[in-house]
Amino acid sequence: MPDLAAGAAVDVALVQRRTVRVLAAGQVLAGVAFGSTLSLGALLAADLSGQEALSGFATASVTLGAALTAIPLARLASRRGRRFALSTGNVMALAGISVVIAAAALRLFPLLLVGIALIGAGNAGTLQARFAATDLASTARRGRDLATVVWATTVGGVVGPLLLAPGEVLGASIGMPRLTGAYLFSFAAQACALALYVLVLRPDPLLLAQRRDRENAAAAVADAVTDRPALARYAMFAVAASHVTMASVMAMTPVHLSHIVAPDAVTLAVGVTIALHVFGMYGLSPVFGILADRIGRIPVVVVGQVLLAAALAVAATLSWSQAGVLVALVLLGLGWSAATVAGSALLTEATPLASRPRRQGRSDTLMTACAAVGSVLAGVILNGAGYGGLALWALLPVAAVCLGALWVRLRA
């Protein structure tokens, strides 16, 4: 479907349904690509650097890459549309995968971090797909449309980590460096996502929303969205803090599992654990989206903090158990899902259309930058206090989000 001319009539509801379907398909592919690379990053970093304390630099690099490109991609979306911004992210991810494989072959730890950062830049585009689902959404369906796109990542996100073992076999058969075989699947998935966005995401949802906003202004139609900057700031904080909690613990889980699982079972254990964690992150997001539409955004953010706290309690008390770590990672994913879906919807509805891409970019930058710092600190804490100690430290941002919710309620 070509982009519509300025004066063309359009069925917005029909375009929105099509947009959500296309974005959901893109998230399936992105999940395959990112699920594989996320699982391998810490292991590759520990292998190439020779120091487990530096394993957190992998997640730090992926989040730093996303942080540095979130605002530029948001500005690009504002000027050129969501399609161009999402496609740019795919191109950066493809370049990053190529660099990671080269770094593993050359045994160059700094080059590995550059490649992972480029993959993170691609993930910044993937994160913005959830906001693209809200460009044309009605207020009554904003949470569930956003959550539908988030949910679609479940398929690829669960399948991606499960491709680690087959990827190793495939990579070894063609002479690829150790721990890089699964990147073949990642590259193919990113290439397919790029083709999907370039060819099928038409009309562009953000450009169409901007056109409708200009037409409403010309016709003196009142903007239904009132700017509420304080509420928007809380939404950004809640999403960022929840992401820090999730990312810091998740990033160290592969390394921790390598200590409590038999050496010949580490790859399988990591793959299954991360796959179920990713299912927790995305599998129930439509439920949280519906809840956010029905009972409110802030209550669902708080539900997310309760789930995160439960995850950290399990991780702290059962850190020696592979089953305990698995349960903790699933709960961690569920808590992240609730907070991210509700917080992202809250940010959108607290911000007029003209300011949305900028604030959405700032939100993703804050989220990923904080997670980058948290991941580096997580490696240090894991080395000094162990996995259980890391879980206890991660309770601090959870408490801060809950206090922030109380503050927002008292000011309302």
C-alpha cells in the first residue's frame, strides 16, 4: 500500500489494524534476532576478555548503543516517519552482527563491544515499534495495541535463545568462531524485518497522524491530549527503573548459571532460562495492556513492581538452584512487561502528538543508558556479593518506583 497523498481519504481504524499487524510481524523477527544475541553477549565477553567481571560490559554495550541512538532515531521518525527510523535500526543491527562475528574470529574484546553496541542501536529501533503502535490508536485501545506489538516479540524471543545449540552446530560445520553460530539466524531475521518495514509499513502511521493533527488544527478542532509533563516524567522514570532492575539481573544470569550447572549443559540451561524469561517479558503483555486500559496505567506499573520484588526475593533465596533462577527470571520478565506496557501508554497519553517522538526518544535513552550503567555495576556486584547479593541491590529501583507512584497519587 503506497503512502497516501496529503488530500487522500483514509480509514484510520483500518490503517491502524494493518499497522499493528505489520509491527507485530516485525517484532517476531526482531525477537529471533535479539533473543539469540542477548543470550550470547555475556558469554562472549567473558570468553574474549578472560574476566567474568567484565561480562556485564556486553549488556552495557547493547544498552549504551540503544541509548546513544534512541533520540536520533526518534527525531528521524518525526521527520521521515516510523518506517525510515525502524529500517535504519535494522541496518545498524545487521552491521553489528557482522562486527561481532569478526571480533570473535580475531579475539578482539574491544571490537566485540563495538559490534554489540551496533546491535543495541538496532534494538533502539525495535523498542520504538511499540510507540508506533500508538500513533493512530484510540485512547480506549492504546494500551492493548501497544501490548499486542510487545507480545509479538514472544514468538521470536522464545525461539531465539533456543537456537543457541543448533546455531553452534551449524556454525561449527562451516568453521565459524565458537559461540557465534546463532548469529546466522539473527542476521537472517534482521534482514527479513528490514524488507518487511521498507515494503509493507505503508502508509506510515506517524506521518499520517501528523497530517491528521495539522488538519484538525486548521479546522480548529481541539486537541484532546493535554500536556502533563510531571506525569510524563514519572512514566519515563518507572520504565527506566524497571528496565534497570530487569537488565542488571538478567545480564548476569548466564554467568551465574555457568557456575551452578554442569559445563556440558551450560548452553542448554542458558538457552532455556533466557527463553522462558523472554516469554515472561512478552507473553502476557496483552493482559497487562487490557488491565492498563481498564484499571489505569499507574496501578499496573505498581503491579509490575510487586512482580519484580517477588522475582528478586526468589533469586536472593534460591540462587543456588537452577529451578529457582528460572522461576526468578520468569517473574522478572512479567514485572518488566507490566511496568513497560503501562508506563509507555502513560507517557503517550500524557504528551501531545507534536512532542511525542521527542519524549519517547528521551524515555528510551534514559531507559537504556541507566541499564548500561546498571549492567556494568551488576558484573562488579556479582563478583563481590554473588547472585543473591545482586538481587538484593536490585530492590532499590523497585522501591523508588513505588514511592514515585505514591507521590504522583498525592499530587493528583
